[in-house]
Amino acid sequence: MSLIPVTILTGFLGSGKTTLLKRVLTEAHGQKIAVIENEFGEENIDNEILVNDTQENIIQMNNGCICCSIREDLRDTLQTLAEKKRKGELVFDRVVIETTGLADPGPVAQTFFMDEEIAEQYLLDSILTLVDAKHADAQLNDRQEARRQIGFADQIFISKTDLVAADEVKALTHRLTHMNPRAPQKAVHFGDVAIADVFDLRGFNLNAKLDIDPDFLKADDHGHNHEGHDHVHGEHCDHPSHAAEQGHHHVHDDDVKSFVFRSDKAFSPARLEDFLGAIVNIYGPRMLRYKGVLNMEGTERKVIFQGVHQLMGSDLGPAWADGETKTSKMVFIGIDLPKDIFMQGLEQCLV
């Protein structure tokens, strides 16, 4: 039986998750979707699209989709759904997990790697993060959960851009890019999103996006110098929103940051494995997402690697093309990660 694809939908309170979800559930795309809601009732999907048969926390909708509330463990809910699908009691093609606005998507993502039974039945496709353009700055300043949701994202949807000035949207996209350059950003209106932008993004597929994202591999990292304005409020400032006191919006010391390592030299596999093992051991809880295309000594193929927190995996990709520069590119997204330690350590792993 083929694996059931899973999309994690996250975003701060009021960012439009339920609006997007309703659109996905009611659009005629021919797919039957099982939705798992973290807290049923808090942001309930509107009752008119539900059939009022609430046996076992699983609600069959009138369009054939399914909605479940997690009243126990996520793992148990996933097991129950897979079992009912196997027995033919429920029919669905994919699963969407809507987290609460205050949730950290990390532990949800880890469920699909740490639990063998779940990994044998489900495939994590991507983490989608919704951002409310009107309130994003204050939320990102004040709430670490909001910053973590950006760090984990494979795709960022920005809602309510029509309610703010164009320069504010530009400043927000600039800030989000600084936090997570590997996630494409898209402005959306009231859940009016193409299904192709929501499903089958393969954010967790090791071989899917080899080139991470072409734009952020430009030498100057988007043409602005990060080093100069990284630490405006002090290294670990907790900043309840200082937008007003700063006088300008574009300077933020977010604890979620990204940096890229590049080299045209090959890595020593043994040294790199030791180094990555050591940093994941120490900094794993603060490493939100990391991904890379590596030139490894002893193989003519690209090595693709990625991880979430302490969980890391690698895979052989395609061969380097004739005449292609064998450049290793790695991106790290995390909370107050010591960039200099990572960069120096990776340099020492080169042949």
C-alpha cells in the first residue's frame, strides 16, 4: 500500500488556517482529505460543512472528507485512521494536520520519523506556515512559537496583505527570508490558494529540491548584509514588541535565523559525520530545519541530507553533471545557533 501523504498546517492565531482549510475541503479537486485538528472547538471548521455524526471523534463530512479531533495522542489518531482506511471503513487520500496557533510544529513533524509504525504508513510532505501581514511583526517580536513556525516552514503563505502598506509587506518578506530562506513566500487572499501550492510540495523529500532555493544562494544573500544588523537589541533580548521604540521596522534581532555554508572542496565523510553528530547532540533542540547538497569524497553523486531537531537523514542524489561545479551548499535554520562554530567546524571537515 502506498504511503499516505501528510501536510502540517501551522500559523499564529488569526492567520487564516481555518479559512485555507475550508477552501481545501470544499474545492472540487477530487481528493478525499482527512483533517486532524489539534484542538477541536477552539478554531472549529464551520459546522455547515460537517455532518453531525460525531462517533469516536471522527466526523465524516458531507463531501466525503473526514475530520478528527485529537483528544488523545497524535500517534493513536494516525494509527486509527490508517487502520480504518485499510479495512475500508474510511476512504481518504491524504491527511492535513492543523496545529493550534500556539503550537510548535517540531514535535508533530518528528512523529513521522521517530515512530516506525507511523513511518511505514505515512509520508510527511511539507509544513505550511500562514502569516498574518497585519499582526506578524508584533507576533514575531513577542512570541517564540511564531518564530519557530517560520523556521520550520517549507512554504509560507502571507495573508491580509491588502490591510497593510506595500513597504510593510516588503519589510515583512525581507524579515521572513532572513529567518528562513528555504521557504518560498506567497501572498494569499482569504484562502484563495491553488491546490498545487498546498499539496505534493515534497518539502521533506530528500531528492526533491536539490538546489535548496536558487535565490538565497546568491553570494550576497539577497543583496543585504545580515552581519551589520543582527544584534540590535543585544544577543538574547526577549523583546516584547519594540517596533515603536525602534522607530524603524526593518531591524530585528530574531532568535530564529538562518545561515548558509558553501564550499567547492569535497567533504571527508567520516569527519563530517562526526561533526554533524556532535552539533546535533549539543544544539539539536535549537536546530529547527537543516538541509544540504553535498560534494563527498569517494562518490560521483550528490549527497542530499536534511534534518529536524536531532533527527538527520541522508541519501544519494543524481550524479554531478559534466562541467558542473561540485559545490556543497548547506542551510541551517535554528534558534540562536552559533554560526561561527558551525562554519569553522564544517571547514575542518573538508578534504
